[in-house]
Amino acid sequence: MQGRFYDGTDATSHAAEVRFDGTTLVIETAGQTHAWPATELAVDIDRDQARVSRRRSDARLVLATSEWRQLTAGQRQVRRHSAAGGGALVIGLVVAAVATGLLVFVGIPMASGPLARATPIDYEARMGENYNAQLSGIFPACEGEAGQAALQRLADQLADQTQSPFPIQARAVHAPMINAFALPGGHVLVTGDLIEAAETPDEVAGVLAHEIAHVERRHVMQGVWRSLGAGMLLDLVVGGGTGAGQQAVLLAGQASELSFGRAAETEADEHGRAYLHAAGMSSRGMGDFFERMAEEELDAPEQVDEVSEWWMTHPNTDRRIAAARAAEREGAPAMNDTDWQALRRACASDQAESAGQPWEIRIPGRRPPNDPMPGQPDEVGKDR
Amino acid sequence: MSDNNDHANGVPGGAVPVTQAAAGAGPGDILDTPMGDAAQAGGGGGQSIVFSTTLRTRDFFKISLINGLLNIVTLTLYRFWGKTEVRRRVWRSVRVNDEAFEYTGRGKELFFGFLLASVMLGVPFLAFVFAVQFLDEQFSLLLLPLYLFGFWLWGFGMFTAFRYMASRTTWRGIRFVLFGSAPTYGLMWMGMQIANGMTFGWIQPVFARLLAEQVWNHMRFGDRPFRWNQARSESVGLYGPFALGWFGTLGLIVLTIIGFVAVAATSGDVWSSFAHEMAQQAEASDPAKAAPVPMTVWVVLAFYGTLLLLLPFIALVWSPYDAAVLRSVTAGISLDDAQFDMKAGALSLWWLTCTNIVILVLSLGLLMPLIQARSAKYLVTRMRSTGTARLDEAHQAPPGPRTAEGLADAFGFSLI
């Protein structure tokens, strides 16, 4: 058979006579003979051309595909050149992927608790200061000083029942949503809309106790570690890849994060209730508040509730209400009437301002559409 | 800014950059050149250069599906091997004087390069961003130089990727090699980003040639150097088409705004009933979560819908410039006495871009290899050469870098 031979040292084409005896490919050019063992050969076929190479060699032999097929008819030793890798590679990569998945979805969530507890208190406090400074710009504090003082007194009473490593600093803020946040390091923000939506001080106390529990249990720090660890590993694995696989991985990561969030919410409910009881306060406000929030949802289609339950990091409200009702106890009111009225007025002066967000449509006489402000630092501590 | 980046690479809508196309897979015309006899012609013992291709786009369906499937079951870890196989198939389908190119890269080289880059750069970067949260607020000021460093790194990564691909591209068993400095290329890239910001993009055509020169003046086939011919590159004007693209984009933005205002004005009833419906929803359900969903979804849909509608028009106004960059860069390349030309027209490039986007969107990115094959074919079939080059006299180049363009891949930059 005739072919062209390139010896790998320069680009000169050499006419070659080629033979193959099943074990060795013999290439004869003017004055030179090359013997390539069949086990070291790889062939790359494109239409009419077959290019043969030898392992660890730059030399190439090019033949007409038909001639190559004729030459190697019945021989199976010569492997087709491919970069696709074999079954072993794919199995190895699947194992690596499963191991990474376990690490991200099981290992890191499990490690996040101990990691959070091992984080030095002053680190978390400093991080909390940074978050707090950032959030102060977005959610300005309410102006009513008497109301703020009342809220802080309530927080102090509850904090006295905890083993929180941080002093609890509660404040009422302007924000277009019914919500409360626990930040790293003991800052707790309660929105003016939430205070407005609450009918009794016990309801505010229920929410506040829940947030303080997030602080004491260091849930926020856990969330920070979890997102850092998962994010880092997922970035490492998924990196510059494109397409469906990447999206699937990212979505699964989010779902795992949220389900862990629900466990933290339940724990915060339980601990929060315990603080209320220890402070001699009624814990009925917690159930009352959850119940009324749930009633406001009743008109929404059932699926919406299920979907939101899944995505919103919170336990199913029915379950939460049932748990609250089962464990609730009577007690003293969380605030006297003077303090409660002061708190109610704390944010009232500029409720209109909270409707001033440019993306909102404000209908006179109606509550502004609320936005949970995605991307806030406390996914765990979000509350209704 | 990202538009400008694309133009700088000559990458219209994800097409293969001309720098790479000519480095790895020489572009050209389908010609039936006789087997065995390279087109011997011209003076000085050189050969004329004839490009041809056997690329059939439909052959890339199967590999696209296989890669997609394996990417899913391996959490995309397979991508390095999949990408390598696609390159191998594209390279071997491109011929010069009826001799095919060969891609000799390995999947594991990309993989280890990626791991290396991740450990050396990705982890420290993420850790730094994380640490800033623990530290004094002032430390966040360090983020600005860090982002500038990111620009430099991007250029650096691109150049190392070019270098890797050149070293894994052979013709007649002889490697291509890219000398030159990746840090310098990184500086030029960073300079381009800054200058672009200051000139609203108007410096872009200058940098398009500067960056191409940086690559082609340092490229060799074996020991035969390519040369950059600035005058020839400048024979293809870039500022006319650039102005068309720039003002065309401005026009499109103005038209879109006018369109929005007109729609809002003529359909006021629709808006108020929409707002009313929103308010009802807000009233009926927990306002903390139900109300913002429709609004957010609506805004996002409107944004992407408008963008998708605008995309063919944006591609249209920029296609004369994109095509001109392809022609200008190709015209600047020479090897011995051989010069190159790319017969890329604005409309054909526009059509390629639009159809590529449609395929990419409809297949959710799965058919990326097919798009790469289409783009490579587009370039190769439009490539011409005049004059001769002493190809036979090329001697083997030293082996290239051991690990791959991991840095580039780690930052999501992917040529083909």
C-alpha cells in the first residue's frame, strides 16, 4: 500500500510503502524503515483519509481510508483515536460527582453547625456590624425613640433568658414588607409593617423571641458557612461548564439550602417559645400571629402555598401553627399599654415613605405590594 | 462591555474567534485537491496554500447529545473530555493542501489545568471576598484593584489558552507554537477595558488589531514564523462599520424607549387594570410573598422578551463591524510570502449569529458543539490565501505547556 509519511522532525512529505502483518506496521520510505507495533498505534479517520500515529511520537502516516481498511481487515488491535475517554473515565467522574454531591449536600450542612460554633465571637460580631451598616442604608431605623426603647426593653427581657454570646440589639425599621431579620452578631430588625400587622405586643414578642433564638443558635453564621462551602465547591465543579447539567446542580444546591432552613426555623420557634415562658410571658401571640398570616393566604390557590412553602425557607404554616398552639402557655403581657402604643407609633410617621420604592405600584388606601428583597444576608432568619 | 469583548475577539455570537480558527483550524474553501500532491506552486520553493474542509454540521448532533448526557451524570466534570473530543473532530475536518490538521490535546490536561487554576486563584479569591465580611469595612476598598486584576487575569488566561491550543495543533506532525508574553497580553486586555470605558467603546477597533498583532507576531508553524502586517490589516476599514454599530445600537435603544412609552400611553387602561389586579392579589394573600411574584416575573419576562426581540437587530447593526474585524485580522496575517483573506460578509455573518442563537436557546445549550462546527465551517469556507509559504521547510517546535488553559476555563471563558 502507498501512503505519505511525516517523520515528526520536519514537514516534508515522504512517499511510503506500507505493510501490516497483524502485529507490526512497517513503513518504508526512501532509505528508511520504520516498524510500529500494533499495540502502540492509533488511527484517526476522516472521510477519505486515515491518519496513523504511534504512541509518544510526532511522526504520522497518512493513507487512503479504503487502503487502511484493506490493510487492517480482520485486525482488531489498532484502536480508533478518541479523546472521549472510556467507561472507566466516566465511572470515575460519576463517582467524583457523587462524592462532591454528598460533600456539598450532606457534609457541609452537617459541618456548618460546628463551624458556626467554632467561629470566634468577635469575627461574627464584626461581620454583623458590616451587614448592619449595609442594611441601615436600605432599611432606615424608625424615628419613634420611645417605641425603639420599648422594643429594646422587650428584647433585653427575652435575651436575659438566653445564653446568647452577643448582646441583642433590636430595632424597628422602615421596609416595605412584613418581616423580621436576625443578622450575625445579635442585630435584630423588625419592620414597621410587621409591627402594624401585629394586634398585640405578644405577637411582636413571639416574632422577636424567634429571631433571638436564631441569634443564640448561631443559625445565621451556619447559613454563611453553608453558602460559602457549597458555593466554593459548586463553583469548583461546575465552573465554566454550560447547559442543563450546571442548572440542575445549582437548583439542587438551592433546594438543599432551603430544606435546612426549615429545620432551623422549627428550632427557632421552639427556643423562642422557651424564652417567652422563662420570662413569664404568654406565648399565645406566636400562634395568633402565624394564624393571621395564614388566613391572609387563604384566598391564594393551594399550589401557590405549597410552592411558596418549599421556596420560602419556612415550615408549613399549618404545622407551625399546630406546634405553636400545642405548646403555648398563658403568661403576662409582653408590654404595658404605654410601651405598646409607643411601639405602634415608632414607624407610623413615615409609613408613606416605605411606599416610595420606585418599583412599586401604590394604590391609595391599599397596602403596597411587598418585596422580600431577595439576597438579604439572613435567609434563615426571614420571618413572616 | 461584553459586546465589545466579543468584537475584540472577533467572536460574533459565540462563533470561533479568527485568531483561534486560523491558529488551530485553518479556514478555507472546499476544493478537491488531489491526494498526496500538495499544491506545489509559486516561487522561492514555496507552496501556495489551499484551505478545504470536510466538516458536516449534522455529524455533530450525536456528539452533542452524548456530551450533554455525560455532563449531566458527572455534574459537568466530563466537560473537559467532551470539549477535547469536539475540538479533535473540528480540527481533523480542516485541511490545508488536502492535509488535515490534528488536535493532540487531552481531556485530562484541561481538567488538571482547571484544578490548578481553581486552587491557585479561585479559592483565594472566594476566601478574600468572604474574609472582607469579617474584617473592617475599609477592606472592601481592596475589591476594586481585585476586579482590575480580574481584567488582567482574563487577558492572561486567553493568551495561555491560545498558547495551549497552538501547541496541541499539528499539521503534517509539526506543532504550532505561540511565543510572546501572556502578562503583556493581560495588560493590553486590561488597558482595553479601561480605555473602552473612557471612550464609550470607540477605541475598540484599535485594540482589535493590537491584540491580534500580539498573537500573530508570536505565532509559528514549527520554526516558521507568522508575521503581522499592520498596513494590510488597515486596508480593511473598521471605523465606518463601528460607527454603524454604535449609532445603530443607540438608535435601537431610543426606538425601544419610544416604543415602550407609546405602548404605555395607548394602553393606559391595561396598565391600570393590571395595577388593580396586583393590588387585589396583595390584599387577598399574604402581602409579604404573594404580591411581588407576579410583578417580578412580569418585569423579568418583559426584560428578556424585549432583549430577545432586539437581539437580531443588535446583531444586524454590528455584523458589518464583526465581519470587518474578521477580514482585517485575517488580512494582517502572513506566513513567508503567503497572505490571507477572509471573505466574510455582514449578512452571512448576521445569519450565522442569529441561527446559532436560535439553536443554542432552543437546545438549552446542548447543541453547543454543533454551533462550534457551524462557526468553524463558516470561517474555513471563506478563507483564501495568495502567495506562497515554505511549509515543507518547517521543523518541529518544542513541546508546549503541560497543563491547559485551566485558568481560562475556570473563569468561564471558552473558545470552542
